[in-house]
Amino acid sequence: MIDAAGLGKAYLIYAKPQDRLKQMLFRHKRYYTEYWAVQNVDIRIGRGETVGIVGRNGSGKSTLLQMIAGTLTPNSGTLNVTGRVAPLLELGAGFNPEFTGRENVRLSAAILGLSNAQIDEREPAILDFAGIGDFVDQPVKTYSSGMYARLAFAVAAHVDADILIVDEILAVGDAAFTQKCMRFIHRFKEHGTILFVSHDTGSVNALCDRAIWMENGQVRAEGDARDISLAYQASLHGEIDGRSFSITGRRRDMPRQRQDVRHEMISGSTKRNEIEVFEFDPNAPAYGAGGGQIESVEIADLAGHRLGVVEGGTEVRLTIRAVAREPMKHPILGFHLKNRLGQEIFGDNTYLDHAANPLMLEASEMVEAQFTFQMPYLAEGDYSLSAAFASGSQIDHVQHHWLDDALLFRCEGGHVRLGQIGIPMHSINLHKLNGTPA
């Protein structure tokens, strides 16, 4: 669907306004300097793929997408795009601020290739999807950023596109509309190609098959979405902390099932929420400044017996042990439980409980964190737990060791059908109220 080779886009920078005129008159001499926003990019994206693009501001992501969308012309290389492209690049792109929302719907739909008859047929559905009410007949220059996003996405969702380009536009919508857009994107994935740009690596992991990391206008890395997200996060932490971060470890496949000694008892009920816990993997993918290292992560019962199978709704204790490689003040240990798409389900850390009385660690000293909680009921599927060892505060900290997929979980069944988790209930009552009918 998208095939680019040696793709590049340069902007001409003039030091003075009169240099533009000189350049027009004296073409044999340069009165400008070149700034390459994108250079030497080679990408191939197939039908039905969802590809995330990550990178810092100014890395060339938006320029690359604008060339794919056809709103910018490359200066070098070749680019072939097959099919109708619906770009959601920036708020109000292609909108006339003096036109009403309704008029801009018709204008944008026409630009994207719909006939007048198709626009007439789909206009009610587009306006219903946007959900901006009477504002649809007001000039869009009076719209908020969220209303721009609603209208632009509603048009893109109804033009039978083959390729959908989404560039951070969902960041300005309200929660309800964002959920509506995400439902559409998941449906679109079944038949279309998506390019998705976001600074939220969790969203990239949840939506994308693979990812491209842009830096300084070039592709720094390309591959599995989770691996690229981890490398990008490590780079960001290194930029904040001013340290050199290394990425280590390898991602493992979900191990084969092994039965706990209580397996038959736990599986006695068809609705029993059985969560299998696999061995701690010290060689899981990781990054960090190296000031400390996580030594072990385990799930146990309240008596301290390590568990191979956890039942949803029971109290468990998660223990994380780490060793300091250098003196540090205020060590923080924490965790995140994620589903197979990389979406964070829940997590916590030790910071708030010890903010008033921080620990001090010397080199080679061990530290242990215990989190005791009631295990929620999980939906059927595979999960992973990431553990982290940092020092400082929640806002300003050094990430010494982030261990992705330190523990793997598999949930074979249960009663959770809506949402990601079920909350253990203290009581659920249903009774009829006697008296006069309401």
C-alpha cells in the first residue's frame, strides 16, 4: 500500500527576505541553506497493517505523513501509495474557517473523493458521528480544538478509505469521543491500513503490529511495536537523566502450561478465575542507567509460599527485590500489569508511602518491596508484569532498571466479559422494594 525509497523533504531557509528575490534572479548561486526534515527514508507497508510512528517533536514524523497523504511533495526519492488516503494530520487541515461545519463536511468529503450523491447519503451519519449539535451550522472558526477533531474524524470515518493516517488528533478529544474513535480504528484494522502517530507508547503497543522510530528526519529503528516502544522509552529516559541507557535481554514466548499441585481443585468450577504465573525471567528485555538491578520478582500467598496459580479475588503478595550498584537516595520499586497488547491494567510503586522518610542505599545493599492486594478477576488471555527500580521522586527520577515482562501470566477463563478486569465485590444484593409503585 505504501512503498518509499530514499524519500526526502528539504526546506529552503533564507537568512533575509531579499535573498528570495536574489535566488529568483541569480539561479547559478545559492542564497539559502537546506534543512532536511526527512532524508533517506525507506519503508514498505502492506495491506491490512497497522504501523505506529514514534519519535520526538521535530523528528520528521508529520512531514513524512504529509508526503504520504499528498499534501507535501518530496524533494528526493520515490513514493508510491495505493488506494484512497484519509489523513487526520492536524486540526482543521483542509477546513475553510469561514465555512460552517456542514459546509466543511461536504468540502472535505469531496476532496477525499466522494461524489455529491455519496455525500448526500452519508452526511447524516457523519454529523451524528461528530456529535457537535447545533454548532454544525456555525463557522468552524468558532470551534474548539475538540470540535475540530470530532468533525475531521467523522469525515474520515465515512469516506471508504484504504489508508487511515492519524497524527495525534485523538489527544484533543474528550474521553467519550476518543473511545468512539478507537472503536472505529479497531474495526478499520480488519480491512484497512493505518499509520498511527502518538507519543503514548501504550497506544502504539495496543494498536500496532510494528513501529517505526524517527529521529533527525531518518528511520532510527523499525520492528515489533513493543521492542521499538521500549527502545524509544529508554532513549527518552536517557535524555531526561543525562545518562547512557543500554537495552538488554530478549523477549520470550509464552511458556507452556504447567500445572500447580492445586490445579484440579482450582479448576473445579467452570467460572473459576484461574491465573497461571510463570517463572521470573531475569533476562527479559530491559533498559536503565545501571545504578541498580532487579534481582527477583515473585507472587506469593500471605504465608510467603510462592504461587504458580493465583485465583482471582484472593489476597496475594508481590515481592520485588533489587540491589544498588551505587549509593542512592530515595529508591523506588514499582510494577505494571499489562495485557497482551501492552495496555497497562494496573500498577503501583513505593514512592508515596516513603516520601516523608526516604531510604538511603549504599552500593551492594539490597532493597525489597512488598505489595499486598486482592487480585482482580482478569479477562481470559495473556498478561505480563513489568518491574522498575528507580531513585528520586515520581516526577524527577532516574530509571536504573526497567525489566519488561519480568513475570508472565495466563488466564484460562472466568466470568469477566466486559472491560479488562473484574473488581472483587464485598456484596451484591438484588431485592424487590415493597410499597407503592413508582
